[in-house]
Amino acid sequence: MRGRIETILDAAKARGYRKGENPARWRGHLAQILPKVSKTKEARNRKLGRDGHHKALPYEEVPTFIAALRKRQAVTAMALEFIILTAARTSEALKATWEEIDFSKAVWTVPPDRMKACKEHRVPLSPRALELLKTAQGLGGKHLFPAPRAAS
């Protein structure tokens, strides 16, 4: 947010709408006054009793976890397995629609507006990912994994 404000104030100065130094500038100004961003995040996480990141599941435990996941009948379990198989971000997978899936080519095309890099992304689908999608087709709705309480 600070970076955006800095850009706006710089643009305003360049167009003659304001004068003087940019109060939102980090280098040579706020960097001298405020603590480093990483230190403030670390302090907040310590205060909340967390380290800031979720720990990864040890590699050796993945098969057991996937087996347990497959025993569950929930849509969320299918969605989680799909996310693991495709290495997708949660939001990318949960907002995915059937129009993005090409079963014949076994490819999921994620549109740019849902990608962090804002570029179209093509995800190859494994046989198991395709199997999950075929099961999910019976759930109805425009999204691959519809939320039970959300309208599709």
C-alpha cells in the first residue's frame, strides 16, 4: 500500500499537483524512521505464537496422508487432492470452472486473472487428477469443486 501511495504522490509531483519530498518514500525517508518490514512481521508472529509459515508435511508421510484423504467423501478432500496433484494455489483451483478443462488433452488452462503472474497457465492433468474431475462433474455447478453452501 505504501508503495502505491508513493507512486501516486510521485506522479502528482511530476504533473505539478504537489511540491516537496514524497512523505511515502521508503529510501532516505521512512526507512530511517520505521523498523524493517520483516522485523515487524516477525514480532507480530512471535506475539501470536506462530512462525509465519505452515510447516510442510514430511515427504515420507505424503502417501499415508493421500490414502486418508481418499477415504473421505467430502468435496474439500477431492479439492485438496487436486491441489496437491496440480501444485495449484487454493484460490486457482477453487475458482476453476469446467470451461477451463480440456479432458481430451488432459490440460487445465488457468486464465491470467486468477494467476499471480497475470499470465495464462496450462497445467497438465495426471490420470488421477482427471479421475477426480470426472467424479466432481456429478456435483453440478460451474466450478470444479462447488462449496456446499455457495451458489454456483
